[in-house]
Amino acid sequence: MSQPDLLLPHGRILRYHFHERLTHWVAAGSFIYLMLTGLAFWSPWLFWLALVFGGPQISRTLHPWAGLVFFFAVSYMYAMWSAQMYSTENDKEWWKNIEHYTKNEDDRMPPVGRYNPGQKLLFWGFVFCGLLLLASGVVLWFPEYIPWNLRLLRYAAVIVHPGAALLSIGLFMIHIYMSVFAERGAFGSVIRGDVSVEFAKRYHPIWYKEVVGDSTNPPK
């Protein structure tokens, strides 16, 4: 089924609606704040980061609230995109040819839809880490409400929270690489909302065909 409402003038295709872009940047902004203040708490070598954000007391107070903002943003992204993030047969072939993707040999990659398997994996990684960070973060936020006979829960939170944080930072770095270097034009799409026809054909040909469908006047 075609999606002619996504076809824009001058050879552009709408990739993200405004509410999708807004949610993405709310999640990104809150995550960057969490990452920097979290690293300040995690290592004495990085404690100076807390000073940049107003001092340790302010950072310690705002960190969990920013965590709630991040979790709700990720939850909304889950509601918007989860149905498009499941693996397909084409995805299995994509993984077998991952070497070509890392070399930017896109002409040798199997065709994919709106999201490639790497982007899907990042999505589920952030959802999983978001759940772990929320659960462990609540325990660390209100330790006085954890009964002493459940003290192992506190100990687990001390390990799980930084572990999930480091994993999410790794995912974040991969996300930056994929959006800036692996798919030239992807970063601009979460700012403007649209991509060129060439971008869609090169990186997401199945999605391009879904958008154009049987249109007699596909964008040039």
C-alpha cells in the first residue's frame, strides 16, 4: 500500500513526523544529561562534570527526574515504533552481510524497510536498558523504603544501574556512528523530518517502494 502523504515536493520524502522528532530529541537530551551526570557520580575522575551542571547537589537532585523523562520518552517511542522493529527474513540476510555495511558498500546489502536490523537492535537495546535503569534507579532513589531483609535488592541495584548505563552509552555511541557516518543524511532526518529520494533508495529501498507504491508520479 502506498503512502502518498509522505511524498514531498522537490524529490523529498517525509521520514519522521514532528511528534516523532520531538520525542526523539526529548529522549536524546535527557539521556545526554543522565550520561554526563551519571559518569560524574560513577568516577572521581569525572566528578568535574557535576560542577558543569550546577554542582553535585543539583545534579544529584535532577538526575532521577531526568531519568523519568527519558523513560517516558522511550516508552512513547516504543508505542510509536515497536510494531516496525521486529525481525524479518530480509533482516537475517542483512546480518550475514554486515561486513559490507561497515564498509559503506550499500549496493551489496540486502534491501531493508524503514529500519535496518542494526537500528532495530539499538531500539530494543534502549528499551531493555530503559527498563533496567528505571527499576534499579527507583531502588537507589528511595533506599530507605527497601526493607532490610531485601537488602540484596539494594546491592543488585548498585550493580545493575551502572551496568545498564554503560551498555546504553555503548548503544548511544553506535547510534551516533550509524546516523552520522553509516547513513549519510539520517541525522538530518530527525531535524528536518525528510530525506531525499536517493537516501531512501540507497539505504531503505523496501520502505521507498512502500511509500511510492503504484504512484504514477513518484518523486525524482
